[in-house]
Amino acid sequence: MANGTGTPRRTFLQQAAFAAGAAAEVRAQPKPPAPPQQPPNSAAAGGTLTFPRVFTGRHLQTIAFPLGGVAAGSLSLGGRGQLRDWEIFNKPDKGYIPTYAFPVIWAQAGKSKPVARVLESRIQPPYTGPSGLGSDNVPGLVRLDSARFTG
């Protein structure tokens, strides 16, 4: 099958995955978390909001976009790019994240070394739970330096 431009689907998907992996190339050096920021288009002192709204930094901790439909279950795409609020077990379950669930991309161009990246920005403090980050978040994996949520 082709994607409408004459490129075979498999080739198209490989090229798209490689481009996304190359764009997600990040340094493995840990950086300190960014200081809290005010969204650049938020209302200040009674001003008006501008759209689209853009959220960065600490504002990404609680924002999420629900994915799914009526009677189909749902999960949400969090502000950092994480998958959260897994409500697929026939009950409301905001905040539930299954163990070791995170979006990843794997790409390889020709015979070069493959690249795999977690498609989330860094986990930001305050870290939850009695053990800080905990192993469920797989804190040793390389994540993106930052994220921006546009709604």
C-alpha cells in the first residue's frame, strides 16, 4: 500500500520514525529542573487570555488532554508527553499510570546504530511517592530536555 504519494507505507513509516528520532536527539547530561515560569500568554492583572494557550515548565505537571471516546475507555496525554489517567477498566481512575508505561520511538537509518528515545520531557519535582521517583517511572532513561503543551 502507498500513502497517496507513491511511497510504500513501510518506507514512509521508516522515514518518519527516523526523522522523529533524529529530532529527539538529546544530550544524556542531566540538567537541573527549570524554574517555574508564567505561561507567556496568560492573563496578567486582569488582562485577557490569548489563544492558543501555551504551557511550559511546572505548568505541565497537572495538565492533560483526554484521548478516547464515549464508551471506548480513555487515557490522557499529559503535559510532559506522558500517558496518564488510564481509565480503560470500566471505572473512573484519574491519576492511574500502569507500571512502566511510557511512549517510546525506535529508529534506524540503513546500517547505522539504532536510536531509541522516551518521548516525554524530564520528570519534574516534587517527586511523588515514599521513594521519590520510584522505579515505576524508570528514572534512568534519557528524556527530552523540555516540552511545550499547546491547547
